[in-house]
Amino acid sequence: MNYILFDGPSRNQLLPFTYTRPVADIRVGILTIREKWEHYLNATTSTVTEGYLTEKYPMVEMAENVMINGSFLPSSALVAMVKKLSAKQAVLKDDSIIAFHTTDIQKEVNFDDYEIIQFKDELIEIQHTWDIFSKNGVAIFLDFDLLTVNRKSQPIPKSVNVMAPENIFIEEGAKIQFSTLNASNGPIYIGKDAEIMEGSLIRGPFALCERGLLKMGAKIYGPTTVGPFCKVGGEVNNSVLFANSSKGHEGYLGNSVLGEWCNLGADTNTSNLKNNYAEVKLWDYQTGRFAPTGLQFCGLMMGDHSKCGINTMFNTGTVVGVNANIYGSGYPRNFIASFSWGGPAGISTYQTKKAFEVAKVVMSRRNMEFSAEERAILEHVFEETKKYRKD
């Protein structure tokens, strides 16, 4: 069977992260949603997403296909049901479509003609940006079990202070010395060739993915995920870094999500709690206004390729778009549009020529190319987000 992940109705509520990727390529827990599905299905997947993303994320259609809503995290029971789908069958959770069978000769999908199978067990769905960090703990538990079952961890070095070592898994090539790992409240996963430098203090649930780095004296409170090739120092609480991003110095990051290729300057701090303890509101791209989250703790949502200078202060519930460059004293606005340049003293447009020059240099440092596909995606985002910039 051919499996295709589609964005579903949550795509716009997951901006700015879905400006540059399908919903299924969001990281929550240890793995991305796509990686979870492929692990469970033991199959590769392709994608139905926005037109401008299709060159990088093409759809592969075959004679028979199962379409899967990429905002749902898989479970053993759900995957078993999905694998059994046949012609004109669909799986729903209440009124939400999870998966359905289709063929390459079907001109349209009319669910009135389908046999509806209700999935009644609990599922994790990523509908809002803040779900990425607020549901990260459960996702780490599930991914830890998925990745470590019937496998043996590398030994924990003798210099490491350990609590609940049975909840710690260290992949091949990982390095850790003279640090403290407390996995009594949740598992700790240390990925292949990752490194934890001396003096780091870590409370699970925590995931340090492949080639990730914790710098000396880092203080990490779970549930936190540091994605592949990310570098982290200072204090971090209940946050997710997708991949290739850096918070390399002192400063606080709490209840936050960073996309790819982000960089926080030294002593950048995020507020995750309002002074009056009120509910946090976040910019909602779908409605074009700030909307309630139902959360008391919520920090920074930063899209791909965005950066900030040293001593930047982000207020509670700040959303930064794609490829913004923020600097200056004082608090910037709670919503900073994509391709913005500046800070509290004023913001202008970060022109693509300069932005792409930076992206090329940054990616080359990780031996990656700033490809024509990547350039085309960012050019589309620049045009699509003009309405949010004033100049």
C-alpha cells in the first residue's frame, strides 16, 4: 500500500512552522510526525501539501493509496486500523478525518459514499503551535518506547550522576561526562553522536537528537526536545527545537518552539508567564488577530531562519515569522512578521537578497546547500507575508 500524509485543516493554525514544511514534518517528541508514521508503517510516505512546497515535498501516487492526516500522531491501534483500510473506507475520530482509502482513478472523494470507521481510543493531535511543546512530554514517552524496545543502551559513563538509569537510553557515538541525568519523572534519550558537555543538569522527559550538543553547564527541564544538529546552552524549560538551530549561550527559553536554522543571541530571554498570571494570547494567522491559548505559560514561537541579537527580550506569547532578524533594547512586538529587520525602535523589510546571503552561509557551516527549492519556498513566503509588513 502507498501512504500519503496530507496537511489537513490545522495547517494555517500551525503557521509560521508550516510556511516552510508540511504538517507531518513538525517535530514533537523525539521524531517528526512523518518519522513516527514511517516507523510504525515500515514504509516511506509522501505528501499532499501547499503547491509551492511540492517541489521539495512531492506526492507519489499509486494505483491504491491511503491518505493520512498529518496532524495526528500514530498509535499501534490506529496503525492497525489504517493498514486494513480498503476501497471506500475511512477512519474518523469524532468528526475529524484521520485516514481514507483512494485510488488513482478516483476523480473526487465523497465521504457520503464511504464506510465510516470510528476510532474511539485516545489520540494526540497537533492542532495549534502551542501543542508542540504542551504535548511534547507524552510524545517523548511514546517515541522513547518506540525507538528503544528490545534494544540495549550504550553504558552510562561512571562520571555521570544518574537517577532512574533504567529510563535512560544512549545511542552509539554519544558523549557525556560529569553531568547529572534525572530520569525519575520521564525518559532521557541521547541520540547518535550527540554530546552533553560537563556540568549539564537534565531532568526528563528529554530528547537530544542526533549530533545535538548541550554546552557546559546547560540546565534543562523537561519535557524538552533538542533536535538534530542543534546547540543549546543556558536554561531551557519545556521547549522544542526542530533541527539545526542554536541557543548557544546563557539566557532563558521556556514553553517555546524554534523552527530550523534559528539562532538566539547571547543572553536572549523569553517571558513565558504574564505579570498578572492571565491567559496568554498568541497571534493567529488564520483569523489575523491575537487569540486565546488556554495556557498560563507560553513563550516564543519562532519560524525557520529567524535570528535575534544579544540581550533580546521576548515578551510572553511572542510569534516571530520566517527569516526575521530581531535586535535592539526593549521588548519587540508580540507579533513580528516574516522577513522583518529591526526591533523595538522600528522594523523594516529584510530584503530577500540579504536574507538569502545569510541563509547560504549558515547552511554551508553544516555542509548543506541553500538549494533552489529552498530559495523558491522562501521567496513565496516573502510574497505571501507582505500584508503583515508596513513598508
